[in-house]
Amino acid sequence: MSKRSRPRLTVQLISHELLDEYMRYRNVSNVKLAAKVGVDTSTIAHLRRGARKNCDIEVAPKIADELGVPQCVLFVEKVIADWTGSNRNGPAITRKSA
């Protein structure tokens, strides 16, 4: 079985609004959460505003733990059957031209 057709386990954020609410409630900034869980600040920012839905399986429990909630409140596990590696982080970020 080639890498292109291998199933991949990932976790998906259930609601970016819920993540944002928990971060506000716990008074945790993007920078602080990113530093605590060991990811780039842009990763947290993309998750928080809904530009990205998928998260590394190792990172999701760290995010939930830092916010004091069970992982299943924020994330759901997904198996991507035909993962090719492209677009693995959710929808692409598009910017509107002025």
C-alpha cells in the first residue's frame, strides 16, 4: 500500500467558536496557548478563527488540557481514507482582494 492511499487518523475541531469561547473564558491568548502546546502561533490563530479545522493527533489533547476541558468537547477523531497529503490541514486560506 503506497503512502498516497494509506488511511490517516486525524482530529477535527468541532467548533472554532467554542475554542474561542474557552480561550476567552480561561483568559488564554493565541501566543500563550501555542507556547504551552508547542505549536506555532498561527496554528492556534487558524483554528480559533475557523480557517483550519484539522489538528495533529498529538496536539489536540494538549490544547484541551490547557483549557481544562475533555478533548471530546473540542475535537472529534476522523479517519481520512484516501489521504494524499494535500489539503491535510483543512480548507485553504483565501484572502479577498480589495
